[in-house]
Amino acid sequence: MSYYFSVWNGAQIVGKTGSLVINAVLLLAVLTCAYTDTKTGKILNKITFPTMLAGIVLNAAFGGLNGLWWSLIGLCIGMAIQWVPYLLSFAKAGDVKLLMAVGALKGWAFCSFGFLYGAAAFGFLLVPWLASRGELRGVTSNLKNYFAFAAVTQSVPNAPAPTTTRRYVPWGMGLVLGFLIALAMELLTGRVIHIG
């Protein structure tokens, strides 16, 4: 099992041709999910479930039993990353399924680091999104008051009342940007993160 966690790039398992096919499916799936999440606020099952299946089938077809395990581990890691935020109502089920689909296609490392890149990218997207809705001032005021109270009292205050009118923001777009960054890193360096 440790072998699968020492592999950083699925191309080592599925080869160049398999990697090209899988990357094409990835791009089609994540760009479609970005569109639907931005327009309707939903990441659709009719995109994520077939993508999960395609990931399992393609990895098995190009990488044999190693490809199958690589895909299944990626799918499970994708679910694990978003499961707790989903249970706490910080993420929607579509976000969980998108990570599962990407994990099934590209493996655990791509899914994990794509998620981290997406979280960072989402921070940059969130500011103009809140500003366009006229909610940025309320959010920054809440954060300022929260940290000022914590600094003065040296305790963790209760969470402030929400100032946004919409509970969920289009997190799928942040995830997609993260996956595109991870793909660019993989194509340029052979890994989704530069190590050593």
C-alpha cells in the first residue's frame, strides 16, 4: 500500500497515452462543473458520477491492477478531504463528489494538492464575489470585531451573526482553479508540488 503513496504522478502508472486521455476527461469535467456551479450553484451528479466511473475504468485500462488501486485510493482520499466540511455544512455534496471524481481520475496527490491550491485561489475569488454582492463590508467588520474581542479577552468569542445573504458560495470554482493549477504544475514539473 505504501507504494501508492510514494507515487506523485499517475503517469508513472498509466503511461503517457493514459495520462493524456485522463487529463482530457479531467479538463472537460472540471470546466463543466465550474460552469454549472457558477450558473446554478450546483455540481451535477450527471457529471461527477460518470467522471468517477471514467477515472476507475481508464486507470484500470491503462494501468492494470495498479491503476485500479491508484484510482480507488484517490476516490477515497477525495471523499475524506471534504467529508467533515460536508458534515459541518461548510460544503455541499457536489463538492465532495467533485473531489471524489478528480481523485478517481488523477489520484490522491493531485486531488489533495489541487484542493489546497483551490482553497488559496478561492480566497482571492471570495473578496470580489462578496464585494459584487455588497457584503464585503459586513464580513470584514465581523472579522475585525471577532479578532479584537479575542485579543482583548484572550478567549474565543462566539461566532458573529452571519452578514451574507447566501449560505453557500460557489466553492466549486475555487476547486476547479486549484485543479487547473495542479495540472499545470504536473505538466511543467512532473509533480503537483515542487519538492526538493
